[in-house]
Amino acid sequence: MKSFVSVVRPIAILSGPLVIASVAVEFGAVGSPEAAAGPPGIIASVLALAGVFALVVGVIALYAAQSATFGRLGLSGVLLALFGATLTLGGIWSQVFVVPGLHQAAPDVLADGGLTTVLIGFVVSYSLLGLGGLLFGIASLRAAVLPRWTSIVMIVGGVVCFAPLPARYLVLAVAISLASAQLRSGVRTTQGEPAIA
């Protein structure tokens, strides 16, 4: 398992930077359905897709590094975060492949704010991701493998996922990046053993 963590850690570290780049491109293209369905919106969504995938990889790697001390709370957080992130990936995928076609076939749908069912789906996805991130952060805090402040940023990231903000998973993605980078630098468990080799 330690070799798995070592191999995937660089991917996990990219979670925050990719989501930050996505937000930067998206804010540069804000303003119209044409921008969301055009190259800037698609580029932002592709970056977000890669960032949330890296977040999933990071959650798995961080769980593998802390699993001995995580307990049921941590496992619940991991499963909820993975389920929420999987649903979120599906939503972002639709922004890459469905929104441009929808803009051509039914532009009024995008101009009117989209479909209510899609909005509900995003709320459910982000809520599950947020709850999972919150529980994961609490379990990390209790496991004491990561620095305390990193676990607190993860908890905050989970809470922010519930807020009606664009890219509400940004703080959680940054927390996963930071935690993954800290594992790389030889974070030790409470027993003094390296978290990974």
C-alpha cells in the first residue's frame, strides 16, 4: 500500500492547482451562456474535471496512509467523499460534453438558468462531497498523522462545499493537495513511525 501512495501522491498534489486554474479561467469567461459553452468554459471544465479526479486520488492515498488510525468515522468520510466526488465528476463531465451541445440545440435552457433537476443533482453531489470532506477532516484530526492545521483546512473545505458558491470544492481540493504534499515530506504518526515509506 505504501508504494501505491508514493506513486499516486503527485497526482493528488495537483488537485488544488488544477481547481485554482479552473476557477481562474472560469472567472475570466464569466458573463454569458456563450462563454460557458465556448472554449473558455470548456477549458475551465476540463481543468475542474482533472482537479476533482486528482481530489479522488488524494482521498484514496490519504486514507491508505492513515487507515490504521482512521476508524469508522474516517471510513464513512472516505466513502461519502468518494461518492460525492464521483457525482461531481459526472456533473463536470456534462459541462464539458453536454452544455456545448445543449447551447446549440436549446440555447433558451441555458439562458433561463438550466434545468432544475441538474441544479438539484449538483446540490446533492456537493453536499455528499462536503459531508465526506468534513468527516474525513475530523478523522484526520483525530488520527494525528497530518499536521493539525491541515486537517482543519480539510474540515473547512468540507463545510464550504455546502455553500452556494462556484467551485465550492476549491478549499477541499487545496486541503487534499497540502495533505498529500505533507505526506511526501515524511509526516509521522503518533507512534513516531513514518506515515509512508
